[in-house]
Amino acid sequence: MTIVFYDLVGRDSSRPFSPHCWKVAMALAHKGLGHRIVPTRFLDVPRIEDGASKTIPVIRDGEKTIADSFAIALHLEAAYPDRATLFGGSGGKAHARFIERWSQLTLHPYLAVAALTALHAMQDEPNAAYFRASREARFGKTLEEVTAGRDAGLAAFRASLEPLRNMLAYQPWIGGDGPLFADYIVFGALQWARVASPFHLLEQEDPVAGWFERCLDLHGGTGRRVAAAA
């Protein structure tokens, strides 16, 4: 039975942008699993799979419905052990948990600022209204005021990538010799910004930029199926 994957989109259903959904897209491609994508907008989320989750990604695999990108990766690893591993064992799962928290606490706060108005512009009218109201309540200021701070924060964001930059001097992937789910966690964060906004995050010569380009090429160019924002 084909896996059903609910993927977050805006006005244009061909441009999924969620960092967490991109983790799942890459995990499915890594495993070589066929699936059917259901483009889903913010206001549609409460209705999918009889209200299975307040957020996406969500997949349905046979009789199971799974929400949360990490939980989905764990399910795919357990359900399809004959396919390429996403973790390389229990140590890899623990490693990926650390990378996920690092990404969420270090990368996401700045990327949300940098892409906020662009993400708003990607929505249709009802979803744009929802996005503005929910994010302005979260930040305590207008979207435009939030994004106005991105230039001032860019140097600090680039500096925050130094652990990854240093690690890439020793190995080509976060996963070591080849990509694992830990790579897709950080990829998803940067892909979020790439799809939403043309804002220049990384210098071309940055090793992180080179790693990101390699991620875009993985699995037949899965990441490149959506062009960068212009």
C-alpha cells in the first residue's frame, strides 16, 4: 500500500516549504519508498486523517498514521529495515536527536526571522491571515518588524554554523561517509529558507554551502524539484 504524505504548501501547491516536511521527503527518498503527496495548507491541517495531528508532517502507512518528522523517521526505519538505514543504529538515533535539538534551538530562530515575510507572501488570502495573526502573536510584533532584524543577525547566524563547518573538514556528511537522517534535519532548515526567500544566507565558499548543494543533489535531486525563491 502506498504511503500517504501530507506536505505543507502555500498558494502554489508545487512549492512545499516546511523544514519538517522536507526531512520526511528526504527520508522517504533515502529509503526509496513510493508515496503519494497530499499538498496541505495551514488551515487544512486540523482536518487531515480525522484530526490526527495539529501539525504536519503526517504520513499514513497502511493502518498507521504517524505525526512528527522524527517519529516518522523512526517508523520508516523500523517498518522497512531492508531499505537504506536512516540512522545506522541506536547511536545514530541518539546523534540525530542531538542534531535536531541543535537545529531547532540554533538555526530555526534566525531562519524564521529571515524568511517570515516571504513565507507570509506564499500563502493564499485565508492562510495569510492565519499566518500573520499566529506569528505576530508569537513574536509580539508585526511580521515586517520581525524580518527587519535579519541583516543585523546574519553574522551571528553564520557564526553559529561553525561546529558544522569544522566537522565537514573531517567528513563529507553529518552522518559520516554518507548522509543519514541527521543530515536531513539540517538540510530541512536551510531548504525552508531557500524555497521561501532569495535572501543570501551563506557565502558561496562556505563548506556548509557546499554540503547543502550536495544534499540538493541527493536521490535524483529530490531537493531541487522545487526551485530556489527568486
